[in-house]
Amino acid sequence: LEKLVKWNGEQHADITPGEFTQLTGRAGRRGIDVEGHAVVLWQRGMNPEHLAGLAGTRTYPLRSSFKPSYNMAVNLVEQFGRHRSRELLETSFAQFQADKSVVGISRQVQR
């Protein structure tokens, strides 16, 4: 990241932890990869504690909004075949979250 400030329509303001998460969201797949890496360009007057706070604060859970449709499934099968299409859908973040949710519910039922 080049800057930790943005123009909000009235003035330059520090980005929020949520905005930092959005900007660095591709630095690893959250919930899947153990770690991801983001690079912030050092600037004079930058406060390392502030940066650590941005990177360490999670103000909201990340949830997938991916909802496959019938048309998407047909197009995937047409382009990649049934086997590869299934693999693609099974490796989506939405499927990861669904699988994780099922494991959590299963543990609760077993108690």
C-alpha cells in the first residue's frame, strides 16, 4: 500500500481497520491460508503502532457473498466439464465457510 490515508470527499482521513482489511484481503485467503503478506510503503511520520493496530483489528467477520446460480453451473460445466466445475465450486471461499459451519454444528450436536 502506498498510503494509509484516503480522500473521503471532504478531507484526507486515515483508513479504518475495515478498509485496511479490504485493501489487503488478497494477501492470503482468510480462513484458509495460515498467513498472508501485505507491504506498506514507509513514509516519514508513520506510526508503527498505528499500522499494527490497523493490521491486527478485525471489526467484522468476512463472509462470502458467492451464490452459484443455475446459469453459472451450466456455463461452468460447458466450459470446464462436470469434474473440474465441481472442483472449482468446492474450493470456493463460500464452500470453505459452509464446511467449517457444518463441522461446528456437528461438534455441538456431539456434546
